[in-house]
Amino acid sequence: MRIGQNGLPQSPMIGAVLTLLFSVTACARDEVPVPKLEVSAVAAGEPVLDGPDKLTHGRYLVETVAGCGNCHTPHLPDLSLDPSKKFSGAFVIREPVFEAHAANITSDMETGIGSWSEDDIVHAIRNGQRPDGTYLGPPMSFGWYRGMSDTDVHAIAAYIKSVPAVRNVLPKSTYQFPLTGYGPPVTHVPDMPKTDQVNYGAYLAGPIGHCMDCHTTYVAGRIDMKQLGRGGNLYTNLFNGGVTAVSANITSDSSAGLGSWTDDEIKRAITMGVSRNGRVLAKAMAFSLYAKMEPSDLNALVAYLRTLPPLGAANAPAPAPTAKP
């Protein structure tokens, strides 16, 4: 069992994606720089424009940095997203103590969440609780989602409410441990100003995109915030497509992390799934969705990554205490 940020059980997604940057198992780290490139000129995909109205803003977040579809939309054999079954549920994670199925979050009244109100969806995202009072379980990143601002979480919920219904009956997730609360209910979070680029980038990498959930090292099933961005977590058979990946070190370490990467190389990896030496990365991350991010958000994300303290083999912190069962 994995325990998320703040010691909370890490939790399938109303808005989740395994953000596994730049790494697959058995890949080499001795990469050499590639020629400088203009990311905007090569990033694939029609951009999703943000806007001041709730639905436009919600669509932007869901269809880009939040990457909800990477778990909640079925994947085709080539691991691209199936547009005909958008948000109807797909992803399965099997661990020794649970089997989790990403829910159908379309407006279908029987197999989706069509009967949920906007406030119900907001409460589920932030606090991991359904309208009937039961709790959602891992691997949804409630520890990070609790920090979503009121504006953003309501925009996401409103857009999800607008998604066309798709009937898709899914197995129930099963857990060999009781699902309880994730801390005091969150009812209000102020907006994060975009003018503070680094902190806004941290907000995108945390509460919105939950990048740091996969890219922070887990010790004995618990996230170790002393190893923020160090990665090293193993994920097997992602999307039932035979993909095995290890979350990369995205700290500023010049050897193990991104310290020697250029901004454009980092952006290309995020938006195109191509490493700095030209190697095509496993389709674990939602590259096709991140490619549609606004340049200012991508810049903020990179600016934040630059601030992560270097954590390599030589300067790894002492491991977190062993978690009790």
C-alpha cells in the first residue's frame, strides 16, 4: 500500500495520471545533449486555450496539465487515448493489498457520475469521499489534490459534468484495508497567482498535475518528502500495455537529475516524450495532453523544477522511517 503526501493513503482518479517523466526500466542515464530546438514548433497536438469562463478553464486544466484522461480514458493498442470512450474509465492498478479501477467519470447516470452535483465532484477530488459517504481509495492523489484552489477545482468539476455520457460497466475496486478519511475536510483554498512563476509551477506540479506524487521517492509504501523529485518508483504493465517504467529523478542534480538539461530539452520530454539524446520515451506520461499546455504554464513548470534541490546518489537523504502496516 502506498501512502501519499502528508502521511495520507495515496489514492483511481478524478483527475489523475501517472506522471513518469523521462525514464523506463533499464534505460541509460549517460545521455548527450541534442541540438537546440524550438519546442513550440515541434510539439504535436492542437492547443487547448484557457479562458476566464468556468467551462473553458476547466477544459484547459482537464485536457492538459491535470491529464485526467490518461487514467480515465481507455487506451488503444498503441497506448494513445481512445477518443470514442473519453473519460469512461480504463486504468487498472494491481498491488498486493488492492486492485483499483479508474472510474467512469462521464455523465452516464448508471455507470458514470451523472447523478453527482458539481459540489459532489469537488468534494470527491479534494476529500476522497463519494456523495453516499463512502471513501475513494488509492492511487488517487488526494494528498496533493487537497491543495487545489476553489476556482480550479470547481472549473474541473464543471467541465467533467459537461462531458457526454458513455456507458461503460467497470469492476469495483477492492481493498484489503479499511478506507477512512484523508484528514479534515477541505472547504476553501485561495487561488495561486500566476505572477509568482515558481510557486505557480509548484502548484501545477503538485495539486493540479500531481507530478510530484510519482516523482517523489516512496519508502516502505510511504512518500518521503525529503526525497521530493528524486523518483525511482517502479510501475509495471501500465495501461495493460506491457509498459514498465521507473519515475525519473527530476531534481536539479546535474548527473542523476535534470541539472544539465536545457529548458527546451525538459519541455520536449514533457510534451513530446523524447529524451535529451533523442530516445523515444515509453508512453507512460500523457505527452499528447501536456503538448497542449499554454507556454506560460510550461515555463512555470520548468522554472519550479529548476528549484528542486539536487538529490543524486552522492547526496541522498537518510530514508524515511519504515512505515508500520
